[in-house]
Amino acid sequence: MKLDVDVLRYLSKDDFRVLTAVEMGMRNHEIVPAELIDRIAALKHGGTYKVLKNLLKHKLLHHDSSKYDGFRLTYLGYDFLAIKTLVNRGVISSVGRQIGVGKESDIFEVAKEDGTVLAMKLHRLGRVSFRAVKSKRDYLRHRSSYNWLYLSRLAALKEFAFMKALEEHGFPVPNAVDCNRHCVVMSLVQGYPLVQVKELQNPDTVFETIISLVVRMAEHGLIHCDFNEFNIMIDDNESVTMIDFPQMVSVSHRNAQMYFDRDVECIFKFFSKRFNLSFEENTEESDASDGDSDAGVRPRFSEISKVTGFLDKELAASGFTRKDQDDIEKFTEGDLEKDLSSDEEETETASNDANAKHLDSLCLVDQQEQTVTCDEKGEAEKNQQFAEAGQSNEIETQDASKKEEDKEIEDEDSPEFTKSLSKQRRRAIAAVHGGRKTSLSRNSYKDKGGKSSHNSKLQKQLCSW
């Protein structure tokens, strides 16, 4: 929707009061009822419906009567509320031409009272080109319900916070001036997007500067996630400025390495195609020195040394914090140590049980030998063959009984054995009941208070007579 600021000068206080009432009602209503707007606005002399009609004419509101009679804010009405607030604060005094259009924002030139030109970015999430916001961005976090105006407001607040923090740490970013609703006011960068530049005097120097910015941000705990030729501004002196920050994530994010490698790969591809930079010579030198490809040129996420002060923790960037990750690693290491110690204890107890059984068998053999020596020598010599045969038979019978018991135990553990037992139990219960159903049947509950119950009472009285 085109931003026509000429209408703004003809709106009255009542118009903005009704617009604010609709905004307040949209906190818990998708479509705000007209009665609720009238109660929130509380105009002195009434006339809320007349104001609503005027706002509908300028397309600042949308009327919906599918379920009930109600209204909702459009992006143009939200723009007017943000611009009116910034004008009342003295941040801007006029709005100029549109200088940029993106998949999720529009950028306009604005000016202050002293003539200083600034840039105003209006976030407009929900366009057809970019509607997968909930799956690609974590603006909502734990919230489930949302509308596009609220998502745009969250994106603007996030970008303003990232821009302020990066500016304080010496990164080349625009100066963040103010923020209201879905609108961010920043300093105007005097340059051009890198995608529009055809020639550079020192492409190698610009390339090294851009790659060093990616590494520096990662050292401070942040990854841009959309660092390409469209979000890099360059001026006539070939100085670089970064823009567009709402999608930044933490280095502790689960996909941080993928995002970092993607940003680096975008820069490598652009400079190799546009400015014909070749990185084969550097890779050959790195192969000769370290034996690893692209070790001297392409930065790696695993080799980046982290700085003590993390910006991702200060700004609550998307992704897990380093503290949470360390706690998870400690927890998993503790579980592994417990599992190993428990396994060692189980193996020790099993070996001790086996040794005890072996000692018991040795003691039984010694006792049998002592009983044989206590008998008379003559009878032992005569009955020695019979005793040996008897012992061998007893051992064989014991082994056979042990095998049968083991088979029974295995059969009891098997599912087929449990099924057969359940079938036998069912047959035994059926035999006890004589194969008949229980006395309670379905028809017994239907005849309560009917003719059958009355007849049964009469039969009982006749039998008593």
C-alpha cells in the first residue's frame, strides 16, 4: 500500500483517538467490534461512527462484517500512528520519497526541523513474498496467537536493539535515532548497495574488510544470517556499511555454523563473479603449508575465538545461550559417568556370583570324597564301581533337571507361553460357569419400571398366597 502522507495533515484529534482505540482493541480482538471502539475512544460529543466512516474513506481501517460488525487497522493506519508519534517527539518533521523496497519493509527519506535528512524504515511483514515468518524467525517465541502488525512491531524493536549495540562496539552500521511501533528512524547512509556497483578500485581490500566484519560479529556472539550484496552499502571512498539486522542469531544457535558458512559463501561467490577474484592461488599456498584447502582464506566457524562479552546474551538473540549449552554438556557428561560406573558394578557383582557358585561346587565335591573315605576300605573297594556309576547317574539326572527348569523358565518368559496360559484360564472360567453368560444382560436394564417388572411382582404375590 502506497504511503500518502497528504491525508495526515487533514486528520483531527478525534480521528487519531479512534485509530488508537482500534489499536488497543486489537490486542485481544482480531476484528474490534464497533461498540468496543466507541467505549474505548470515549469522544466527548460522540460521533464515533462518523469518524469511522471518514477513516474507512482514507483506507486507514478495514471493515469486516462476516461474523460481526467490526474494524481492524491497516498498515496505512499503523503508519499514520507511528509517524504522528515521531512528529510529536520532534524526531521528524516531514516525509519524503521512497528510496527502497524489500520483501518485509519499505524505506523512506525523512527530515528533521533543521533540515537533516534521515531514513525511516517501515516493517511490513505479511506480504506474499515473505509469509513464512513464524517458521523462519522466532519473534513470537512462546506466543501462539499473533497478527502481522504485532510481528512487524517485534521486528522493528529487534532491529533497533541490534543496531544500537553494534554501533556501540564500533561496527559500521547506521546511527539508530528512534523507534516507534513498526517504524525505525536511522541515519541516511551516503552510498549505494553493493549489488549496484560494477567496478571497484581495490576489490581485494573491500573483500577483506567485509570478511573481517563477518568474523568480528561472530567473535562478539552474533551472526548476520543475511549478509550479502543487497545488505552492504558502499560509498565513493569504498567504505562499507552493514544494514538489515532483524534476522540475526546467536553463535550458540543450533544452526549457527550453517548460517555463518552461508554468509561467507555469498561474499565469495559475489566477488568471484562480479570482480573476477580468484582464490585458487591462496588455496594452493595453504595446501602447501598446512595441507588443508581454504585454510588461509575462508574463515571457519570452529576456529573463531570467542570474546568474553557476548552481545547475544545482552540482546537475547535467537538461539541457545552459552550458559545453557555448558549446563547441557555437564549434565550429559554426568549421566555418562553414572552409566559407566553402574555397568562396572554390575560386571563385578556378576563375576563375584560366578566365583561363589564355583566355590560351592568345589565344597560339595570335597564333602562327597570325605564320606567315601569314612567307609570301610573293604566295602569301598567292592562298591567303588557301583558308587561311581551311581554318582554319574545322579549328576546326569541333576543336569537334566536343571535343563528342564531352564526351559520352563524360558518358556514362561516367552509371549507364546503367556498366551497359552491365558487361554487355559479362560477355558477353566467358562467350564466353571457352565459355558453360560452371566445373569446380568443387556435386556435386564431396559425393563426397569416396565411391564416385565410389573408381571414379576404379581408372580411373587401369587407364590406367597
